[in-house]
Amino acid sequence: MSPPAFDYYWEDFPVGQVRDMGRHTFTEQEIVAFGRQYDRQRFHVDPEAARETLFGGLIASGWHTCAVAMRGMCDAYLARSACVGSPGLDSLKWLKPVRPGDEIAFRARVLEVRPSSSRPGLGLVKFLWDAVDRSGEQVLAMEGWQLFERRANPDR
Amino acid sequence: MNVRADSLLYWEDFTPGEVVEMGRHTFAEDEIIAFAQQFDPQPFHTDPAAARQSIFGGLIASGWHTCAIGMRLMVQNYIGRAASAGSPGVENIRWLAPVRPGDTIRYRRVILEARPSGSRPDLGLVRSRSEALNQRGEIVMTMEGWGMFRRRPAGAQ
């Protein structure tokens, strides 16, 4: 039998496990670039106009924060895992604006695991993925599921 | 909508039960790969050959890409002219079917509920469900969420 092709299978995500997903500093340039491409609201694309809004200045699109979290997740574990996708997220909260220069740390905590009832070779993991700024305040919190292949041989 | 197309939309203009078409987008293979290389580098999003060997049998778009394009269309065709004050978040994002190269996805939004903000008399909240459908009419993604909008000031059109 060939050796496992991945570092992480369903069994490698025990409940309570916490994993660091890296840090990212959001620059004004990239906030504006993402905003222009996907979320052209003035508080995401125009530093001048953003000052007149409720937010008092430029803030990153919430989808930008999510996309960067996804990249951190891929680099931290997902790209080396036997992940076969995600059925979705139960909740996604944008708790605090992300502003130019903010350094955001991303992390994953395993909340729940269960084997797939319909696919015996697969298992589900429920994660809390969150992001905090330098003062430790949460800016993003997402709860959702990922589907992984199970190890064919649990002793491996 | 019950307001002129060129006027600013306030909280009062979002009517529960209303369905708003937000436009459509055809996902090209190169943009699926470009988005994923930046934000979601898993082989079934970035590598057509590896994707054929995966459970999906071919390249599929990142679910975040489907979300981001929905946001773009919503701003272009809908809330770009609204007095939007952002969103506290969304719930129940479901990626129900893969989006593949060449798929044309249309997005629509159903207004579920509208209520004034408890803490900010100048703001109101709108709860809506977004749906994305492919060219065969299959729902590929749904989500629900709250948006915050300014309330119409006295005297505004």
C-alpha cells in the first residue's frame, strides 16, 4: 500500500485542538485593490470619502478578511490535508473593522467531530476560525464545517 | 422597488417579501485559478489536472470566490446606491453545488425582515437571504444575513 499522500486526515483534528494560522498586515493598497475588485463601497475603496462615513476611515471588506483567513488556513493545514471541501458555515461575524496597518492573527479551534453518516470514508470537523488584532480583540469569527477523508488504516 | 432608480435607498425602501435580481457572472477557468492562487490554493481550485483526480472530478471555484462575486454584483446593481452602514455578519452559508469553469451564476436576494436598530435611531436592520443559481437553475449557494442602512432623514426623497 502506498504511504498516505497527506499530512492530515479526519483523525488528526481532535476536539479542543488549537492551531495558529499565521498573521497578516492589511495595507491600504491591498484593501483598496480588493474593494475595487469585489466590494466597491466607498468605505472600502476611497480613503477620503471613507472619513465621512460611519466608520470614520477606510476599512477592509469583510470578504477580504475572510479570504485572507482562508489563505492562512490553506498554508497552516488545509493544503496538506485530505480535505474534500466544505458544506458551509453556520455563522460568520464581522466583529470589528480592519483598518490599514492592522496586523491580524488567525487561528483555528476544533469544536466538534463526527464521521459522515452517508460516506463511511469521510468525516466532518466543525471549526471556530477567528482573527484578532494586536490588542487581542476579535475582528472575525466563523464557525463551519470541513469534510476530510478518514485514514484507511487507523494504525497508520 | 418602490423608489426611483436614481434615488438613494434608505432602510425604509427594503420591503419584506421583495425579490431583487442582482445580475449574473460567468466564471472563467483563469479567474477561478487566479482567485484560488491568491486566497484558496487547494488543488481542486488551482490545478485542472489534479482536480480531475479529486472527488469533484474537475476544477471548481473557491466558495469564497462565489461569495466575492455575489458581493460585487450586489454593490453594482443594488446596494451601491443605498445608504449602507455595513453588515455585522451572515449565517448559514451553504455551498450546495460546485461552480465550474463556464458556469453562469445569477444572484438574487429575498428580503426577509426589516427592523429599526435598538441602539441607533438613525439606523435600521434588514435581514435577507441570498441565493446563487447556475444556468440549469440549480442553487449553488445560499446565505442569510443582516445589513445595516441609514433611515430616511425627514425631507429626503
